[in-house]
Amino acid sequence: MEEELFTELLAKKLSGDITADEIAEFNRLVAGNTSFQKEYEAIRSYWTQDDEPYENIVSIFDDIKQRAGITDTAAEEDNIRAINKTGSTFTWLRVVAAAVAVIAISVSIYLFKIKSVQENDIAQLQTKWGSTAQVKLSDGTMVTLNSLSVLKYPKHFNGKTREVYLDGEGYFDVARDHQHPFIVHTEKTAIKVLGTAFNLKSYANDAQFEATLFRGSIQATLNDAPTVNILLKPSDKLIVNASGHQLTKETYADHSNTINAETAWMDHKLIFKNEPFNLLANNLVRKYGLNIVFKNNGLKSIKLSGEFENENIEQVLLSLQVVTKFNYKVSGNTIYIF
């Protein structure tokens, strides 16, 4: 609410249409908020570079729109430029100027905040197919990324929380800090932790999201149901798909319970148990850097189990043909399954 009020009063102040009471309220807001102070100084220096704000309101607004990447239709541009600047329309001009100022100031504040975020040095780690990568965050948290994944994170954490963004798969070993919860944002969930180790699988082209906890505890909040909070204990695995969400257990590749399927990718292995063929195909795409197209959609839901490490894609497909009936054709960088 205060930010909206600040934007409104700032627009009125710069357009010259502000009352004494509103000036007092504006000064109170600026005096009590350093962020407002910085925004005011940055925008005022730009806004007041011209001594004739009304005569140049359109050109100033156009300049701001150009920096923001905003385009108008020809009719809208004509409507703005057709304003009469003679004395008989001065009152209307003040109204238009104030209206334009509100929009322009809002855009300027948006640009100012975007620049501030950029100045916070947001870093990005991205992996290619068949590769993994590891990064140590400023708080000591270690993150390992699987193939074709993207992690966005600040070079230095500031504020009450430590927040990062994941598209793909990553293993997080989070440094403990009770005062600053660690939050991982994905397409389907936000994972909140204090200090723990877990694996997240959140690829945009996968039909489901997976979170597997190995140490500590995590709380998952579903993006499409923000009131739903799911608490995971060690060895719990959360699956979110079109059918909803369910809690199950981590998957072991053998009866000794020593090899974990969810993190086998960190050792460059591909382990799967009762996994639908279409999800397995996505993993093969990431591991081998190719395209897989199903010509028979009925094959997508077939459940498969297996383990691969150094095999090439031909060997993998031949092995899968032993346990399920399908054919394939290789054409360039694409494999057609039918």
C-alpha cells in the first residue's frame, strides 16, 4: 500500500499537481524509507532535466517507453501528440500531464528496480547435455546441477531469506542458517529449508516434479495451491503432476539400499525403476544430446527399469527392446520410436 501511495504522490509532485497535505505525506514516506529516497532522487534527476515539463511531457514519456520496450499503436501515439498546448486547454493539459506522469513514474520505478536487481549481481549456472556442474554459493551451500539445467542465484545473499531459482535438476547441500531460510523456486513449487540435503527434479518438459529429501527437513509449497504446505522427512519423495501430489519414498537401485536412483546422475549413471518410457526418454535426451519422438503414443506410459552408465544410445535402446516390444529409427539427431 505504501509503495502505491508513494508512486501516486511522486507522480503528482513531479507534474506539479499536489496539495500541501499530500506534500507532507510524501515527505513522511521518503524520510522513513531509504528505498523511496533512492527512487525519488534517481527519477527526479531524470524528470527535472527539462524546465518545461508540460511542453515536453510527451517526448519524456516516449523516451521512458522506449527504454522500457513499450510500443504504441499509431492511433494511441496520435492521441498523445494531438494535445493542444495553448492557454484555453491548460487545465486539460495538467490532467493529461498528471495521468502520463503516473504511468511514466510507474515505468521509471520499474526500470529503477530492475537495474537495482541487476546491480545485485545475479549469477547463472547453466549446463549442457551430458554434463554436470557444481557451484558453492556465498553462504557455503553446495549445488550440483544435472544436464540441461539452469540455476539463478545472487552472488551475495542479502535480506531475511536466501532465494535461488532452478529449472532442471539439482542436488542441494544447504548450509545451516536458522535466521535466513533457504528457498528454491521451481516451476511447480517453492522449497523452503534451513539446513539440509535434497534433490530437486523440475524440468519444464517433464510431466512431473520430484523432490527427494536425504537429510534434515524441507517444506514444499505448491505454486498452484499456495495454501498447501507439505513437510518432508528424510527419505521422503514428493511427486507433483497433473493428478495432484503424493508422498512416497526414495528409490534404491538394489536390495542393499546403498545406491540411490534419484542421485545416480551425480556419478554419471542413469538408474530408473518403473519409470514411464516418456520420462525415461527425456533423461536420454539430456544424457546423449539428441531428440526422441514417439510415433506410437501408447508406448509413452510403459514402465521400464534399468541401469546405464557408459553405454551409447544404440546399446541403451537395444537393451530396452529386450524387456519391451518397440522399434526405432535413427534419422540425423532424432530417434523415432514406434
